[in-house]
Amino acid sequence: MKNIYKKFILVGITSLSLISCNIIDNQQSASIETKLEDIKLSNNIRNYTSCIEDGRNFDRIAATKNEEAESLYNKSAKILSDCDLLIKGNPYMINEVERMQNIALSIQNYIKAGNLIQASLNLKDYKNTFEKDLIYMDGSSFIENIETILNHSAPKISGKFALTNNNRVIRSELKRINYWSKN
């Protein structure tokens, strides 16, 4: 009887120790998964930041070149557009205004490169992604400036640009185009 009692106690203790090992193992597994997810997010942020810096470097180089500027602006715009794809699943990782500025720069650079179709597509995506506009230092609207540039040759646009929140330079240029197109 003592043997059965000892075996029963031994089986009970062994079972409890195995169960506690399993609980500890599950906690460690969850902790490891959390740490792996944190590392993955950190890598995504690092990759995004590096990607943005590459796109901005091409933008700076393009600003100093005359002959290769269009190609460099296009490359910068493509890089900046692709950077946003790195965080598309987790956009909360990057400050929203920073993302908006990076996408806006890609749209502007597509325009400078002469790629108006891609600029229009990216502007549409920008407007669908963000519920607010960027405002330039002069108080003009990013969206209205870009829409005016992209639609400047549309019929009856000449009267509308005066009512929009455009940059003074853009308004002046559109007035000039409108004046010379009538003569």
C-alpha cells in the first residue's frame, strides 16, 4: 500500500512539474513571438527610413542637375512611392504627416519628371489614403496646387484657378498660359 501511495505521489508530482513546464513554455513562446514581431517592426521602420533617405538624395541631386534632372526626379519619385509600400500593412509605424510629406514629394517629382499620369494616380491614392491636406509655407494647398497643375489644360480651368488656394507662382503661370493661348 505504501508503494502504491508513493507511486501515486510520484506520478502527481511529475504531472504537476510537466504542466508547469508547459505553462512556462507557452509564456516563453508568446514572449519570443512578441520579440520577433518587435524586431520585424523595427526592421520595417529602419528600411522605410533608409528608403526615404535614398529618395530624398535623388531629389537633392536632381535639383542640381540640368541635363539629367527629369530622370533623377522620376527615380526619386519611384523610390519614394515604393517606400510607402514597405509600411502599407502597418502605416501607424510612421508619423502620418511625415508619410504625407514623402508621398507629396513623390507626386511633385513625378510632375517635374513629366510623368503626369503617374502623378495623377499617386494624387488619387494620396487623397484616398489621407483625410487632410498639406499646407505650404505660403498658405496654399498641396492638393489644389497639384490638381491645378495636372488640369491646367482642361477647358474652363482658367477661371477656376483664381478661386482655389494655389501658390502665387502657379496662379501667375496659369494666367500667362491663359493669356497667350487666347492670342
